[in-house]
Amino acid sequence: MQTRRSFIKALALSASIAAIGAPIGAHAADTIKVGILHSLSGTMAISETALKNVALMTIEEINAKGGVMGKKLEPVVVDPASSESLFAERARQLISQDKVAVVFGCWTSASRKAVNPVFKETNNLLFYPVQYEGEELEKNVFYTGAAPNQQAIPALEYLLSEEGGSAKRFVLLGTDYVYPRTTNKILRAFLKTKGITDADIMEDYTPFGHSDYQTIIANIKKFASEGKKTAVVSTINGDSNVPFYKELGNAGLKATDVPVVAFSVGEEELRGVDTKPLVGHLAAWNYFMTIKNPENDAFIAKYKAWAKKNGVPNADSVVTNDPMEATYVGIHMWKQAVEKAKTTDTDKVIAAIGGQTFKSPSGFTLTMDKTNHHLHKPVFIGEVRADGQFDVVWKTKGPVRAQPWSPFIAGNEAKQGL
Amino acid sequence: MNRLLMRLALLFVSLACLAVPARAALDPALIAGFAGDFGSRVAAIEALGVDGSADARRVLSALEAGNLGVVSERVVITDGDEVMDAASGDKLEMAVTEVDTITLNNRLRRSIATANAAFALFSASPAERLAAATTMRENATETMTPALERALAAEQDEAIRTVLEYALAKINLGSSDTAKRLKAAEALGGSSDPAVKNMLSALLEKTGEGKNAMWVESSAEVRAAAEASIRAIERRISIAQTAGTMFSGLSLGSILLLAALGLAITYGVMGVINMAHGELLMIGAYATFLVQSVFRSHLPAYLDWYVIAAIPVAFFTAALVGVVMERLVLRHLYGRPLESLLATWGLSLILIQAARVTFGPQNLELANPSWMSGGIELAAGVVLPWNRIVIVGFAAFVLVLIWLMMQKTRLGMFVRAVTQNRPMAGCVGVPTARVDTMAFAIGSGVAGLGGLALSQIANVGPAMGQGYIVDAFMVVVLGGVGQLAGAVWAALGLGIFAKFLEGWAGAVIAKILVLVFIIIFIQKRPQGIFAVKGRFADS
């Protein structure tokens, strides 16, 4: 109760400050403001609310250990309500009105593309924590999620291997927007280098929020039954995944016959699904909650305790997932860079962050690349278990350097740096 | 001593039925593969399947349970704190923590399923034997031939024999004996599996270039048999697929109908543009979730029936919310469609936010009861899921209920009277205000039932209703405002139309085409499929 009251007080305080239009003044001297830009309502609230939570938890943790350069971090949370134009508006508000030093936020590629110009114009920093399609490299953005070669390509290599079932035909299934279309373009080019012809690739898209997967599942079955071992690569995003997996289970398409590997389905998304019929389907990420190591145990315990303390709904069943881990790592990387640069000045932080390392809950020490603004990350392939968690069945030997400009798209050879 | 006796007995059993070489326990060479790389593990599983002895089963079930492991090249089974040698079953002096457990993945699971099926071919229960034979038909490789032949020799049941013969035929298509291949090609004509079709068409191809071209299948007789079989299979597949698409359309139609039926009453009959209709669906789905939670915590034994118990709960919860909405807001806005549109839109936002605050922004997990899971297989590749079959039936049930209520009850008569001529109905003593409330409550309750049905196939989250409101209005407008029958035809027609389009053009284009079709249709026929006839048509 105490925290809620003080939160309301803080809210009232900041509202009144904003209303008077007074400069932050003395207040700013002993804290550093950081912005949190995640949708807390609308369709993406499902995924992004947890990222807001983990960001607040990480800031609390840093403050408890004395803050950054002796100053406490002060989070400013705004809600862009899953709307791209609001993302740009709220980002501008965070930077010019609240004077934040850095922003942690965004989930969909569409929202990131909407805020990119704002960060460029104001020369502020964005830490983007979600796997994405690449083909972008902004000076003001740090990408702590996976580039295609840190998720999609290894997943396909696994499916092609004997261990993964030696798939010879592929269904590329996605939601109809920039991330799935670009990823599938890269994957198609990659499959061609592996000797898979166009006749053995089926590509299909559904609108956002599509909920009737009968026809698509029937098509997949038909495609799969035409000989050769088939696998499905799903870039379906958001809550369409629930009806998709439900239909998959009821249509009797088992993972042992036609495995589905997903790039946007993690522990959080599976909370809304009865996972028993899905056992054995795959997901590729750079982190899974089931990974066993001391850092991860501590991370999960911290988040559970935070959720309970802050009255998150269903606090006893909260899970951690890959973008949450990426948020956690991103905030720590920024803190280390600020401490090295001894200032929150954007250009100095950018110069200081390259080469920073952090022992992450994935069990590996992650390094921020010196030039390309991406993390070196390990890749894991997990199989869905009956309890909605994942069993890691395959992983890379160590962290992989990101290739934001995929070598499988023509004309990318020249664009490697910023 | 006991163990020795048991082994002796086992020895005789295996000698008698399986004719495998005599041995005291499992041949360690058979399972040595588990200590090797991935490929040798798969081979070891298949070898165990063919072996079929009780020891082989023991090792395989340990693997399935995640209890099989390797300690320095030695294959062992763990059981609690104990470690045993996998081949002999002798207890070993070592800690469980030393064992490197073999993790399963899909490829291994598939091999295990085939091996288990090889065991089950000799089960006492015909149902188990049939299931096993079906699995073998899908997955059997040449290594399984001995097990299949043994099973076929012992099998009495005709249906199981047919499946086994298919399985063997698939393997025998590659046999060097022409007579065997001919028999196999003929037998496979009885299948309706596209995979079999592919195997057969592979025979009709030529290898090599120009003059050196050789038929993959050398015998013309076998090729003719294969062609005939392919035609038979293709016919069966195309019938099954058309039936499958029809069913998908029917299923989509029934969902549209359930989403729109409540609206057909509140909008179609009463003329209230209720933008919060989608949220009434959401309330029905959330009520279903609450019933499921109560069953989980208090009546776990009856969990499978929570959906039935949720029917009245979903209906009355949504109806109650409908009554409150009508009493507090809508009754002041009758005859002012624009204001009621705005007011109900506001209500919908309030309801969404209320659900988000109470239950959290996450989607809720609603499990299909076991009797609604899975499906019936019409033909290979065409499965009608039970949850969709049940929902089609449920939609019909709700429709009949509404029809009876509107046509056969006093309340239904009042509703019809008030909607046709409010002042006149009032003059003859119909309590119009109360009838409005009742009609709105029923429309809302039906929306609640729609939400219950949706919870079994779609997402349950605070904003779920938003996805259906447009579809629901589409159905009501297309069907003709004021008509329940119109809504039925429009929903089923749209469902089947959309599914055939989707199969042909993909989901994104199909959605656009459906909207274009409706715009054109409404342009040409603004009154919808069924027009209200008579004096009140224009009022």
C-alpha cells in the first residue's frame, strides 16, 4: 500500500511540475532520469508490460547498490498504447520534456522505426531489447535482441541437420508486416544456398490478429504430405499465436511429424495456451527461463520477488523470457558505459559502451560489439514442454557476433558499419 | 535365483514367439549406440524396436521417461538414487549426478514412437494393435520389415491386416521382386494418403537423359497398376479436401453467427448501435474462465465439464451487464443512434480497461476439455477438430433457442410488437420499457454465449471483443437489419465464401476480397439479403 501511495504522490508531483512548467532544477542534480517506453495497453501490452516491469526492477536493483556514479536512477514510465504515432510522440516527450538520459523501449519493428528519427534528431539513446529483422543500424540505437544470424539462421541450420530431423521442405509462415517479410526473404535466400528449391518452400502471411488458422493448417498438412520431411518456420507475432497453436494441436499435426519453430513465441506468450498438445515444437532464442546457472536463478528469483512486492497480476506464475533478459542486460550495459565515460552525454556513452561485457542470465558473458551496436549472443533452440517452459536441445558453443546486414540480401556486402 | 528363473522364462518366451537368438539379457551391443553420436542413437532405438523383448522395452521406456544415461561409454538407467546397467539390469555403485542423461528431441521421439509401435503390434488389445499399425504405416523403415512380417503372420483382424499390408507395401515398393512390387502398387490404391501417392508417382519417372532414359520402375505392368492407384487416391483426396474446406467455412460461419446473433437482436431488432457488443463477448469468455478456475480449485474431477456449467454463467453475467448498460445509459438514448454509438463506444473502453485492471493485460489460458480436443480424421490430411464440431452444434442450439423465444413465448411476442410499433404496443398494455430491458438483456446474454464459444478457439484477453465487432456488424448488415434468418444466411455464406477464397488467394487477400464483396453487395442491395417487408420497412 505504501508503495502505491508514494507512487501516486510521485505521479501527482511530476504532474504538478509538468503543469507549472517549472524546470527540474535542483531535483535533477542528484538523480539521472531514464525513460521506459513500452505499450501498457493495446495489442502489444501482452508482451511489453513484462519489459516495463523488468526495467523497473533492474533500476531498483541498481539504485539499491548505490545508483550510477553515486546518483540514483529515476524511471519515467510512459504508455504509447501500441500505436506507432504515439511511440514517436511519447519518445519526444521523454527526451525534451522529462530530459531523460536514455530510453529503454519498443517491441515491434514498426514502433522502433517510428521513434528512430526522434532519437537521431535529439541525439539521445534507445536500447531496443527484441529480436528483429536487421537491415538497420542507427547511431543512437543499441540492439540488445538478436539479429537474424543470431536466431533465425541457426534455427534453420538445426532443422536441416540430422538431429533436427533433416527437413527438406519449409513452410515460412508469418504475420503480414516488415519483420516477417524481411526475415523470410533472408531465410529463402539462405535455404537456396543449402540446395532447397522454391518448389519446396511455401510462404504464407496472415493479417495482424488473425484468429482462424483452419485453411493454413490444412495447407501445411497438404504441403507436408507431398513427400519429403517438412518443417514450419513461424514468424507469427502477437496473440495470433494462441489460435494458431490451438488449431495445430487439434488438427493432430505433431512436432514429431512437422515441427514448428517460432521466433516470437516465448514463455510469456505460452502462458495463454494449453501447451500439452504442443510438446516438442521449437523456439529459437538467446535465453530461456529453464537455463540453469547462478545468474539466471538469481534473475528469476529477483523478478518473482519484485512482481509479488509490486502487485503484478498473477504474480506467483510470472515467467522470464528473452526480451526481458535483453532489457536487463541493456540497462546494465548502459550503466557500465556511463560509469566508464563518467557522464551521461550520448556521444561519450556510445564511445564507452563498445567492448563492455556483462555476465548475463543466459550463462554466457555477453559483449557489446565495438562497432555494430549489437551484442554477441549465444543461440539456444528449445522444445516446448508440457508446462509451457522450454528444454534446450541445441545451443551454439559460444556467443555469436551479430550481422545486422544479412549476407543473404543482395547489396549488403558494402554496408557493414554504421 | 529368482532373477535367473525369470531370465530363463524370458529366454523361452523369446525363443518361442520371436525366434530371436538366445541370450541371457539384452545384448550390450544392441544398446551400445546410445553412448555414441546422434545417428547411432536413432539406430539403437530402431534395433530395440525390432528386438521387441521385455528388456528392450524396459530400456526404451527408461529413455522415454528421461532416465537413460551414459557414464563413460556405459549405458545406464537411473531410478531415483539408484543407477543400473541398462543391458543387464545390475545395480552399479555410483551417484546419479555422474550420469549424463540423454535428452530427447523430436527426431528421437519419432523413433521411439515407431519402436513402441513395433512392440504394440503384438499387444493383446486390437485397438492398440491398430494404432500401432497406423504409426508403422507412417514411419516404418526397412529395418522394421521383420517386425511387420511377424505381426502380419500372427494378425487375425482384417482391418489391422489391411493397415499392416499398406505398411509392408510401402516398404516393398522398393523390393527387387516384380510380383511383390505389383502387389504393393495395387494394394496402395486403397489408400487416401498423399504421401503414398508421391511414392507411386516416383515410380513413373524416368532417370537418365535422352535415349538412355530408364523408367524408375522397369515393369510396365507395375507402372499401369501404380497409375490406376494414383488416380484412385487423387479422387479420394480431392473429395476429402473439398469436404474439409466446406467444414472450415461452416465452422467460421458458426463463429460469426454466434458473435452476431446477439447483435442481430440489439441492433437488428431494437435499432441500438451497440459498439460494446464485442465486450459482451469478452465478458462471456471471462465468465467461462472464472468457471474454469472454480472447477480447477474445487471440482478437479469434473474439470472436463466446466464448459457446460459455464453456459448459464456466461449467459447471465453478460445479460446482467447488458441490463445495467441499458438501464443506466441506453434507455436515455433510444432513437438517437449517433449518441448511442458514442456512448456504447465509451462503455466498451471502460469495460476493456476494467477487465485489464482486474485480470491483467495477459491473455487467459482456457484449456479445451478433453472431449473437445483432437479431431476426427476424414482422410489423411483432413481432420475435423472436435472443438469446431461442438461449436457448430452449439451455434445451432443457440439459434433454435432464440427462434423459439422470439416466436413462441409471450416475451418474444412483446419484443416483436414493440419493435414494430412502439406507441401502439404501449397503448395495448405492453410494458415497453421493461420489454426493452429484457430484449437487450437477451441480446447481451447471447453475446455472452458467443464469448463462451470463442474462448474455446480464440484468444481470451481484454481486447478480444474488438476483433469481432466489425465482423458482427458485417453479418447483421449483410443479412438484412431486423432479420434473424438473414443473419444466419449471411454468417454461413460469408464463412464458406471466405474459406474458399482463402484456399485460393491466401488469408490477407481473402480478407480484402470479402470486404470488397460486402461493399459492392450493400451498394446494390442496401436492405441486405432479406429485406423487412410490409408497412414498417421504411420507418
